[in-house]
Amino acid sequence: MIDAAIPITQSMVEQFTEQYLGSLGSTIKKHGDKWDVTVPENATTEIPSGHLILFCDDAAADLDKNERHLHPESPFFQEIIAEASEKQPAGKITIGSDDTQVEIPPWLQENNINVNDVTFTPYYDRSAIAILYRISIETVSEYQSELLRVTAIDIRSKERLPKLEQTFLESTLPTEPYIESQPVDIDKFSADELIAQTREQIVDRVQPKIEEIHQEASRAADTEIEEYRQMQTQRIEELEGKKTRLSNRIKELNESIQQSGGEGDRIEALQKRKQLKSEYEDLDSELEELHHQRDQGYPEKQQEIRERHALEVVVSPLTITQIEYERGEIEIELEEGAVTQPLILGYGDGVGITEGLDCDFCRQAINAQNPIKSIRQGVQCTRCFSD
């Protein structure tokens, strides 16, 4: 199944940023990866007005007050994405036959089966909602990943429309012609219901990415814990060596006190022994605590490190777009050699085929996992043909 994702490439970031800054009335002069931007005083934006320098890479480590990085993970790009979505959080567009081409899925055109003719007959209009989500996956200590995902569902049936998600994304790319947006027809309560319904679905769809980052964070935590163990082991060895040296020094002082002839030397040795015994007791207490922590597996330190590498997933709806499209029937004429086979299936503009097709012989669904194999004696699937 398609997972509609906006490709946040460097070129896409630069195209979007250039368009957005241009919509504010800004001027941009490019010098390779360095952009000199002038933001007008009266621009409706949180971007500081005046001169701004953008670096389209990470080469510049230390930035001045009016300098910013521009790449998919940069704070500046995330800020303008959020600002743009706040300015136009909702809208309505129409997708019709003039905007999209009728698409025949590959599983109907495999195994020497060709499509001779295609006719789409629209019967009625339908409304869908496309919700663009930003999924922030981060740890307490460092930023991890920022994802943009869209989900589209039919307002009436609540059915997810994966193909429409892709159509919507392709039609709204910065490289595509501008689409006029109209006010939405749905009320806030309905929109909130749709957001609540799709939020968990979006998280489920990016779960593999969340798991990947979670594994990376767990490995980083394991490495840090092991480094801490080694450091503490080294510390214990150093303190035990120091403790041995103190013990030997105290024994020497005991002998010196017993053999001392002068009162002054004896008092000085007693004072020194008292000082060393105090250091020895402190050292012994520290070693006892270190041994206890080691035997317990350093629970407090482990918890601190694990919490620092724990993931926080924040799912935020950025925009909601009502999409008007037509539904009807598509008539397809398939050909295999001298044999032709007509098919009539439900279809929607930008949505694709909306109803299933079953094998005439075994009644299994024909799809990407089980494509059509032959039409010589009726519609026959690959699994049925192989049995």
C-alpha cells in the first residue's frame, strides 16, 4: 500500500523556501550554496526583516545573528513550514478529468495482457479530506527526525484513499502549477473527528521509522552505559591502588611512631597518621558505594541515560484540504493475443479503481500480490493459473 510522504529533499526544501520567501515580497540573490535574502519591513512573517543569509549546507558551523542553515532538518525550514501552514491551514481544491490521467494498475497489464481502450464515465461528485501531518521524533537530548505524511479519506464512507494521497501530493509540489484554493465546506467538529480518526493511523504508518530511530537510540544508550561501566571500573581500580598505598603509608607511620625518639617528630607523625586514616576511611566509603553500585548494575545512571535517549513522538496536523472529485465507472478492454475481455469497475478521479476484481475461476482477489494471468477463458489470476 502506498505510504504518501512528501520527499523532503534538499532541492525540494530550496524550491519551497524560495517560493515562500517570494510570496512575502523578499528578494533573493544566490551565490552557490549561499543565499542573500532581503525581507521587507511590512512582510507578514516572524522572519526578521532586513538582510538574511541562508547557507544551503552544514559547512558554516558558527552562524552570526542574521545567518541561518537551510536544509531539511534545519530549524529555519521547520519554522517556515509551520508559519506557512498557520497562514493557510484549510482549503478546498477540485480534481477532475482534466487534471488527472486515467491510471490502469500494473496488475491488470501483466503476462502479455494489453489495454486496448479505456473510458471513464463520471456519475457523481464526492468529497475527501487530505490531512497533512508533521511527525517529530526526537529524544530529550537531541533532535532525531522530522517527517511529513498525508492521509486522505472519503468524508462519507471514511474509507482511506491511498492513491488520492499521492495525487494530492503530486499536485501540490512546488514544481507544479499554482492551484486556486476555496474555503472548506466541513465544520470544525467534523474536521476534529477526522483528525482524531486518522492521527493513530498516521503513527502506525510511520511505526517502522519510529522503531528504527528507537533502535538507534537504544544502541546509543547501551554504548553510553558500557562506557560508564568501564569508567567506573577504572575508577575502582585507581581508588583501590590509592587505598593500598595509603595503608602502606599508615603502616610506615606506625613503625615511625614506635621508633621515634623525639617528642616533636612523634607528634608530627601522629598528626600525619590521623590525616591519612581520615583519607583512608573516606576512600573506603567511596569504594564501598562504588562496589554496591556496580553490583546493582548502576540503576540510577542507567535510568538517567535511558531517559535521555527515550523517544518522544509528536504528531501535529498542519493543514486540512477538502478535495472534490468525481466517481463513476471505468470501462477497460483487455487484450491477450486474439482474445479481448471488457471490464467495468468503479473508478474515481485521482483515486483510481475503487472496487475489487475477483478471479472468475477461484474467486481470489486480483491485485498487486496476485496479478492477472490470462483472459483467454475468462479473467484468471496468477495463483489459480499456477495451481
